[in-house]
Amino acid sequence: MLEAALRAAEEAGAAAGRAAEEAAEARAHAGAELERLGADGAAREAAADEQAALARLGHVLEEAVLLQAARSLLGAAMERVQEAGDDARLRRIGDVFAELTEGAYPALAAREDEKGIAHLLVRRATPEGEETGVEALSEGTRDQLFLALRLVAIEDHVAAATPLPFLGDDILQSFDDGRAAAAFHALRRFSGTTQVILLTHHRHLVELAGRALPAGALHVQALPG
């Protein structure tokens, strides 16, 4: 949802496409080997190779679909917040972003370049008032900006449609503990808008949530495996 992330999504999508082509070639090769070798032990090995190639193909294609969806959502979010005159939404996103970054970035701004194109900027607390482009942010801070964009977009959607659960898959893995705790508080407040479901394989985030949130605010379901 940011210019740098868009470029990264494009590159990752292209890589996923190349991986899908390689997996398809591996599947075709394994199938040819299966026909050539017949029903002996080598044929069974070729069959296993074919199944592995199929599994890999399914995985890379799934990743490519997810990357394309993320790229589309990212572009739409950037376009909305960069529209001139959308000051109210920008302030709301900025408020959430300030909370998620523990006040390190207290506000957002949209500035037009010499071609009249608006660009999203973030304002630093230190040095006071300094503005910087999204591409200069760390990965974790960009993820926090993306989460702020996402929460405000969902709030707007829920106001006009049936609310759906918010599902986040390891969205806090790039956050340090302080900002992860801030995110848990923001998400707890957001749970008054819609149900919040977080998936993670990082146990320390579960423990951090338990410390950061009040009793009864968190339900943990451990999955086997």
C-alpha cells in the first residue's frame, strides 16, 4: 500500500510467475519420465517427483494470486489517501499511524510535486515537523502505515456494508515489542467495529498480547502441528 511496496509486489509477482513456469516444466518432465519408465521402482520415483512438482506449482500459484491481490489493494489505498482534499481521512490514518508508532510519526501529509501529482509523506516527531517519503521508512514502519490504512478503510466499509471479520496473518512479525503492544491496543479498540482474528506462529507475540491486553480481551486457539 505504499509506492515502495507496490514495486516490491510487482517484483515478487514476476518472481512467482517465473517459479510457476519452472514448476510446470518440472511437472511435465516428471510426467514424461513416468510414461518412459513404466511401472517399476523408477516409475514410482517419477510419480513422487510429479506430485512434488504439483504441490510446488500449487504453492507458487497461490502466492502469485495473493501478491496480485495485495498489489491491487495497495494501489487502491495509495490512490485514496493521496487524493487532494481528502484531509479528514488522512487525519484519521495519521492518528492510527501515530498510535502504532508510539508517537514517532505524529501525522501524515499529502504534497503535490511539480507535475501536480500528490504523494503521501509522513511527519517525524524528531526532528520536529520533518517530513519524509514512504520509501524512506523501514519495513516495520511501512507495515504499521499499511495497518493504519487498512483499519481506516475497513471502518469506512463497515459504515456502509455488513461487517466481515478482520483477518491478519502474521501482520505483526516486523514490529518490535513496543509497537506490537501498541497494535494490540489499537486492534482491541477496532474489535468494537468488527471481529479481529490474528494468525501467528510467533509464540512471543501471543505472550506479548497476554501482557498488553486486559483480562478477557484475548482468546487464544492453538492449532496442532
